[in-house]
Amino acid sequence: MMKEAKEAPEKKSVWEKYDKKDLEKLEKISKKYIKFLSDCKTERECTLEVVRQAEEAGYRNLDEIIETGGALKAGDKVYAVCMKKAVALFCIGKRPLEEGMNILGAHIDSPRLDIKQNPLYEDSDMAYLDTHYYGGIKKYQWVTLPLAIHGVVVKKDGTACTVCVGEKKDDPVFCVSDILIHLAGEQMEKKAGKAVDGEALDVLIGSIPLKDKEKDAVKKGVLEILKKEYGMEEDDFISAELEVVPAGAARELGFDRSMILSYGQDDRVCAYTSLDAMLEVGEPEKTSCCLLVDKEEIGSVGATGMQSHFFENTVAEIMDRAGEYNELKLRRCLRNSRMLSSDVNAGFDPLYASAFEKKNASYCGRGVVFSKFTGSRGKSGSNDANAEYLAALRKIMDDNKVNYQTAELGKVDVGGGGTIAYILSLYGMEVIDCGVAVLSMHAPWEVTSKADVYEAQKCYVAFLKDA
């Protein structure tokens, strides 16, 4: 008689396993992470903070080492920055670089609204900034929220002015308006993707007219404020990078304070824990690398995205300063490396259970998530990690008492997504996605479990140390 198939044992909440010491470490990491989320809402802000922490931990700028003809040896710590929006940290190991590196790679960009180059206009005695959304968003989620503006304005003479409005207690905020429910009959008949048009995501920024001005008096009033506060003319929008993001700090979520609610946790939850792990690990056997890049949300394109040659060029410079460079050794270094593509997975949401296959979903509070493959439909666009690599990682996690789970991104044919994993795998290195389960991913406010943040950091430390 054929026996019924047994289901795999269900992983339980890791909270049940923690002692007082674990909880103290968890809260310490969570507190630092919440501050990072609150202070770093753009890729430029993330890069600045990463460099600050790195220099505090003894890392040196690679450009300065190259300029002075300095050499690198085991134990040296260096960093490189690309256009102020991507950064790579290296801790030189005892073994030759040709034997490969242990790499943690995450992205520091997040979905948002970008202000256009000719954005400022007035309509019906109100002033607006025209935007273009960045990354995959549900447009209807971005209306009627308090919004902040972060970024930089670079003038023709090369001087730059940092902008951050909407975060301090006494700052004004901004918003995108929505039609009232009483007049929304036509809107309510539309599909969710069409309920709010992309061109309607314009940010309301003022309504007081400048006195003695007959035309565009409100717009001119705003320009007068911008000139006073930032020395900015209207044409300076052309050379500005201004991002509209949800206003407000990251917060603890729940009566038990077990979760974190914040903008930008995809993928800053993995970026922060990767950085924290990198700064914790001492002199490694193999060179450690923490790579934090831009543009993942729009396909990893551009000079600061993973498809650029920033990383490869930086590794070549590192090998040159270490006296190990030639083209063949560079190729061997990249091929022999191992990487965790530190990126998030969709946390199982019981309110939307039909989108998930429960045996292969990631759950908040059950540990760091390994995703053998991502992609969509028939694994299109996926890296699909080797079984041998997964087996080695399982041993590392168990040896270091890291709580982990495995998952894919929703049911087959329901959706899908991608990370930077497939790009690094083109070098022939072993790569797998490994990160934190997130609820409400790509929404203005996303949710993670403190326990998963803690387990991710433990995982990344174990990987850098033992891979």
C-alpha cells in the first residue's frame, strides 16, 4: 500500500529560540538599522553614511592610495565610490586575490518619485513639481501621503547644494492630491493600475502668490523661497537630482515592537546588514567585499548600476595595488569568488495568501531567506544557484547557528522579479540571493521583522568568515 507523502517540517518563529543575550544583540542592531533607514533615504545619502562608517572603522579611500602609489597587503581595508551613488568595501585577505573573494552585494536605490528637469508650474493658484516615478510602484499608494524632498542641486559653476525638506519636526511637507470619494465614481471603475495616472503624480508645493505679480505669482513666490534658501534659479532644476520620498522616520511596529515600518527597506535592510557584517569581520583568509550599488530597481543600468564596469575596474585596481594584477588573474579572481546577492524576498502575507505557495514562501520572523532562483514564468531572468553551493551554505549556516529558510517569489506564473545575482554570475562565480522577508514590498512603507534583520547580519558575518 502506498504511503502518504509527508510534508517537510515547518520552520517555527525564531523568536522562540532567543535567550536574553540574543535579544540584547537583536535590539542593538535594530536600533542602529532604524537610524540608518531614517537618515538614508537616497542612494547618495546611503553612500555618504557608508563611507563615514567605513572610515571610522579604518577603511581608506582607494583613489588616494592609487594617487600616492601606495601598496595593499593582507589586513588592509579600502573603499571605492562611483559617482557618489555606489560604493564597494574591501578587506584584503591572507590568500591571493586570484583565489577569489567572498562578496556581499546589495542595492541602495528604492522606488520613489523623481522630479523632472523642467518641473515647476502653476495651475489654479497652486504650485506643483512635475515628477516621473522610479522603479515598480503602485501609483495609487503615493497619493495623500506626507512627502519629503531629498537630493542635490548642482549649479553651472560646479557648486552643489544639498536639499532635504520634510524630515525635521518643523519642516513643511509635500503631497500628491487625490480626488474626493464623492466625485470618484469614474476613478473607482478603473483597474488599480489606471486609477492614478503617472503624469498625475505631481507634488503640491505652495499656494501663496508673490505680490505685484500678475502671471504665475504662486510659482514666482516658490522661486523666491528657493533662491533665498538655496541660491537656486529655475534653470538649476536642469542639473538637479531631487527625489520625493515618504516623510518621516522609521518606526517600531506592533504592541510588542517586534517589527520595523519604514520606507526603503528594499533593499536597505540587506545593504545595512551587509555593511554591519563587513565592518565586524576582522582579518579574513579570503578577501571580503561589500558591494552596494544603484539602479537595481530599473534594471541595474547606467554607470552606477551593477551592469557597469565599476566593480570589475575596482577589483583590477585592488589587484594592481596588491601586486597581483594581470588580466588572467583578474578573471580567475572573479570566477573563483562566492557571492550572496543580498536582496529581499516577499514575506508571506495571510491577507493575500492566494499569491503564495505556502511550502515555498518566506515568513517574517523565521530567519534569513535563501532564494535559489528568482525570475518570472519559467525562471526567466534567473541566476538559479548550484546545488553544491547551497549545500556548502547550509553547512556554514548550521555551523554558525544561523536561522534560515528557503523561498521563491510567489506562486508559479503569478509574478516574479530579479536582483543583481544574474549579473555577477556571468563571471562564473557562485551566486545566490539571500536576504530578508518584507511585507508590502515597494509600497511607500514596508515591514520587516527585527528577528530577520538580526539573522541576516549573523548570516553575512558567517559567510564572510567561513565561505
